[in-house]
Amino acid sequence: MKLVSLALGAALLGQAWAASAADFSVSSPTIQPGGRLNDIHVFNGFGCTGPNISPALAWKNAPQGTRSFAVTVYDPDAPTGSGWWHWLAYDIPASVQQLAQGAGTADGSKLPAGSQQGRTDYGSKGFGGACPPVGDKPHRYIITVYALKVDKLEVPADATAALIGFTLNANRLGTATLQGLYGR
């Protein structure tokens, strides 16, 4: 009987966590889920001539125990064999629930105090907008907000996107995603 009670308690706790994680969501006033990215989010370089402005993002209902957040933008359709990292911002304080449009400047000055940015696949820190090859099908740009169980990621200042991604996944309590499309 005691074993059945423990199993039932664990199952209910798991369902409560899953429901809490399922409520975690992210939105943007300029990106409709599954819609085309706004031209302001297009890179300026690599043959593209956009303003390269990071989107405004807001999230809600983070899992209980969240101690910090991270935001990534990733293109799994880039013709690299490993996708393309467009933005990695982390160590965002748990009290923050939004980033303003343009927060992803290279110097990080528009991010909340204490936040860090990793090097993108463009080779620099800060937001790097969409710039798929001409004629490719529209690429998916997956924006993920990670709720983390740590205050700070323990990664070197020059960490690769893969190392940051590994560390994010090792410390996540939940994720919220938003996907936009862009082709040219």
C-alpha cells in the first residue's frame, strides 16, 4: 500500500510539473507564430541588408524554481549540417519577463544588468538576424526562452554556441518557443 501511495504521489507531482511547464510561453509583437519574420529582424551582411534588430520578447508562467533565463534564436535549416545560431543571451535575472526590441546589441548594453551574450555563428556577440541563401525554402527561426535552475551559467566568455546550448539543456527547468519563417 505504501509503495502504491508513493507511486501515485510521484505521478501527481510529475503531472503538476508538466502542467506548469506547459503553461510557460513566449510571444513577440513583431513575430506571429509560424508567420514571416518582420524585415527589421534581417541581418546586415552576408548579402542581406536589414536593420538587424532583435525582436521584443515577453514570457510568462515560468516553472517554479526558475533562477534565471536564457534566450536563443536558432535556424535548423541553415545549409551547414549543424544549423545556425543567431543569438544566445543568458544570465538574464529571474525577475525579468521581457526583452525590449533591439536588446540584442553587440555590446549587450540594452540587456538587463548581469546578462551575457554568446558568440553567434556570424562570429560575434549580439543578435544576428535572418539571412538565408537566396532561393532556399523559407528557413525556420526558433526563438527559445529557457527557464534555468541556476543564477549564472558556468561557461567561459568565449564559449561556443554548442557549449552554451549544452549547458542550457543541462540546467533547464522548462522552455517556451516561438517560430518564425524567413526566405528570400
